[in-house]
Amino acid sequence: MNKVLTIAKRELRSYFDSLVAYVVVGGSMLGLGVWFFLMQQGGFWQIDRASVGRMFEFLPWTLSAMVLPLVTMRSLAEEKRTGTLELLITMPVTDADVILGKYLAALGLVGVLLLATLIYPIALFVFPFHLGALDWGPVFAGYLGTLLLAAAGLGVGLAFSAVSDSQIVAFFFTAVTLIFLHVVGNVVELIKGPVADVISFVSFQTRFAPFARGLVDLRAVVYFASVAILSLLFAFRSLESRKWK
Amino acid sequence: MSSDVMIQTQDLSKSYGSFKAVDRISFEVRRGEIVGFLGPNGAGKSTTMRILTCYLAATGGTAKVNGKDVFEDSLGVRQSLGYLPQRAPLYLDMGVLEYLRFAADLRDIDASTFKKRARSVVEVCGLAQVLGKEISELSHGYRQRVGLAQALIHDPPILILDEPTSDLDPNEKAEFLEYLKRIGQERTVLLSTHNLNEVEAACARAIIVSRGRVVADGPLADIRAKSGAVRTTLTVSAQGLTGASVSEAEVTSAIAAIAGVSKVDSLPSEGSYRLDLASPQDVDLRADLFRLAVQKGWLLLELAREAQALEDVFRDLTLGDERKNRDLTAA
Ligand SMILES: Nc1ncnc2c1ncn2[C@@H]1O[C@H](COP(=O)(O)OP(=O)(O)O)[C@@H](O)[C@H]1O
Ligand SMILES: [Mg+2]
């Protein structure tokens, strides 16, 4: 466990040493601000209900299409390209330590981002503005859902980073996969039957929806966790497979 | 088997697809030895080292490091190893001290031990000036030193270094070999290179590989002798003992007539004739040459006998590789 933390710490530092962390956190905050204040029909201040529901329309999309692919693209791909992976893996660490360390760091960075976004509900409903009494229940459910979605998406990203040695390729495939998992939920409205059931089961959007309404859906928790675990297992296998190539 | 064997491979093989990069390599390295792992590019040196350091799995044979099997006790093997991969792939965005600290953390070295070890490693590798710098700012020579420092941070009994000097300039190279000699005093070192001078400077023993196979293994003197030829170099002044001038043709033909001389090459020199003679290993030409000089009244300025240069042996042993590279029909 110590080694996982050592690797995660190094990785997290490297995020903040490069532009990645600032682009991710700053960019998302900016996007969120624009979304909040400028893209609201009738203007933000017309809002009649004390809610941050809009935030949970924005976050899953931004995470899937930009943030999660950006955060995981380098994790393993870049280390393979530059050869640093060889030095890391020939230290007395297990392949699982490496995967978990990288995953934890990515999750940590997204955690920082999510904490930063808390500024919006606090600024609007607590200080300096008081737009009404905010119901914190849905806020926390929304954050939980977002974190779970991120956990699953980061797993997928790490898996692509493990099979590729180009960060651009890893970014592209992660973004496409996550966007697909997201929008596929919209298809459900067009078709019916068992296919639709399966689709709505795997769709991030459908799975996320209850959280945005303030409900903690246990099946969704299990689903996101399963995606994360399977992806990490895949990444682990792929890292291990270097030995036999 | 003696516990003094620190690295041992037995019929070690590695194929990439159908290509055999390492083909049944067997060797042993004992405690305290500095062994040169020598071969042209593509001979399979890095592949062998990657198996020994548990980065790759062998497709056949076994390898043991410090008595532990690389496959069965991979963590144990890696604990007793310091490894510097080819081209020292370090995290460029880290500071030097920070990197050493990271390596120490991954090796479960506590803070006080780290302090002690870091001091000694910084001294041995000459890093005091750059400790606070980011690795990306360092020259290649310094990166190589940082790579060596991380390999030494846990005071391992065994060091595996993959072409540590290949990208260094001659000064850096000489310095690096100097460090290596100090480090190697109480350690087992396996050092790969395609440069013979390095082996001659730092190692007492060499293992020469070519196309995935061991083609020679032993003390340098034995490897030199393996070619079965010795060189005798002599220099005769253009002025004889009595002051009369001596012609080169005269010298060359008289020497070529001595029994046992298989080849006479003339080397450039001024005011004298410098000749390089080849002869079978069991023949010592020096007595005959001296007698000849006395008899002819030549002034002998130099007379030396040495085994064939390691360079020549190496070329003979590994020539196939180069031929294959140039031969289109073989492909
Ligand atoms: N990952 C790989 N996939 C396919 N072939 C490889 C791989 N790594 C090395 N090789 C080939 O194996 C041979 C030995 O390589 P290597 O061990 O790096 O040689 P050396 O270190 O002696 O230069 C070379 O012909 C090289 O092209
Ligand atoms: Mg090599």
C-alpha cells in the first residue's frame, strides 16, 4: 500500500508540475461558470428554484469528453514511450501497485476538481450570495454520482493508456468510448425492448440521472464500480503482457 | 552450487514472435566480479538484462539472481538488484534529490537510512552540485550519474548496467568508469557495452554475445588468446649500428624468412621501420628477431609481444552480425 501511495504521490506532483492539472481544473471551472451564468435561458438570476441541478448537467459531459481522457492519457502511454516504465517496474513494486498508484493519482486530481466546483453552490447559496435555502441532499448525491462516473471513466482511460504508447491515441479512444457510453442513453427513447434495456443499463447518462435528482441508486453504484474494476484488471493484464511479447 | 554465484543463467532464451533475440545463453557471475557483457547492437544484451531484472519473461531456460529465480521470486530478485536501463530513462520533471527519495521510498528505505545512503551515493556519483536541479536540465552525463545513484541507493549487492556509457563524451566516459571501479569493489556488476575499451578499463572478465548466443566467456587475457594468434611489434632504425643505412625491403624480407612469421605489416614511422608481425600463439619470435638484428647490424629500437588486440578478437567473433547487415541476399 505504501508503494501505491508513493507512486500516486509522484504522479499527482507531476500533474501539478505540468499544465495538466491547471488546464483541467481551471478549464472546467471556467466552463462551468460560462454554463451557469451565460447559457441559461432567461439568464441565471431568473432562476426561481434554489438548485445546482444545472451543474450536474454540465459536469458528466465535461468529464467524459475532456477531463477524464486528459487526466489518464499519459499515465502509462507516456511512460512506455519514454522508457521510464522499465525503471519503475524493475523496482521492487508489483504491476498492481503501478496501476493502482496511477489510478489513485488520477482520481485524486478529479477529486480536487470536484472540490473546486463546490465554490459555485457555496458562492451562490451560502456566501456571498443567498439565493435561497439550498437543499444539500441532492448536491451530495450529485457529487457522489459524479465521483462514481469519474471513477469508472478513469478506469477506462487507464486501460486505453495501458494498451497504447501514444497519449494522443489514448486520449482519443477514451474520449470516444466515454462519449459513446454517454450518448447511447439517448437512443433508448427511440427503441424499445430488451436492447433498450441493455443500453440504458450501460449508459453513463441513464445511470447518472438518479444522482442528479438527488437519489443514490445502488445499482448504478455497483455498475460504475464494476466498470472501474474491470477496466483496472484489463490495464493490469495489459501491463503484465509486456513480459510475454 | 556455490553461494558465491550471484547471477546465473541456464539456457536462457527469449523469442519475439519467431525471432530469437536470446538463444540459450548460459553464464555465471560470481560475487565481487565486474563482468563486461559485450556484443554488437542487436546481440541480445538488453533483452538478457531485462529478463534478469524481471521486466520481461524468458521463453525458455532459467535465470537466478542472488540465488532467487527471476520468475518465482521476482520481488526478491528486484530487491537485491540495482538496475540502470539503457539511456537512463528517468522522470525528467523531477528534481535529483526528489528522484532519489522516490527510488528510496519504493525500496522501503526509511528517512534516516536514506540520509546516510544519499550522502554516500551523492559522493560516489559526484552529484553534490546538481541535487536541487530538475533532471530535465541535466546533461546526459549527469543523468547517467543520477541513474547510477538510484541504482545504488539501497546498497544492492548486484548492479546491472545497460550501456551506461554509450551516449557519454570521452571525459564523462572516463569519469563514469572511475566511479564504476570504486562501486565495483564490494559489488557484483554486470555491465553491457559494445565498446571494448570500456571492458578493458573496468572489467577483468567479459562475456561476448552475438546474435543471441555466447561466443566467448572468460578473463580478458583468455579471450584475447582465443584467436590463437599473437602480435609482435618491432622497430628497426633506418641507420644501422655502424651508421650505414638500412633499407626497409631488406628488413622486411629478412624477417619474413624467419620460421613462424605468418604475416608482416609495416606501420607508419619516421626514420625507422615499424613492423607488426603475426605468429601462432606457441611461437615466441623475440629471440630470433634479436639474433637477426645482431647478425645484420641493425639498431633495434622496440621489441614487444602481445596477444591479439581484444578489438580484433571481438570483430572475428561477431563478424557474422555485420555481414548479415550488409548482405541483401540473406534477407
Ligand atoms: N520488443 C521487441 N520486439 C521485437 N523485437 C525486439 C524487441 N526488443 C528487441 N528486439 C530485437 O531483439 C534483438 C536484440 O535486441 P537487444 O536485446 O535490445 O540487443 P542489444 O541490447 O544487444 O543491442 C534485436 O534484433 C532487436 O531488434
Ligand atoms: Mg541494448
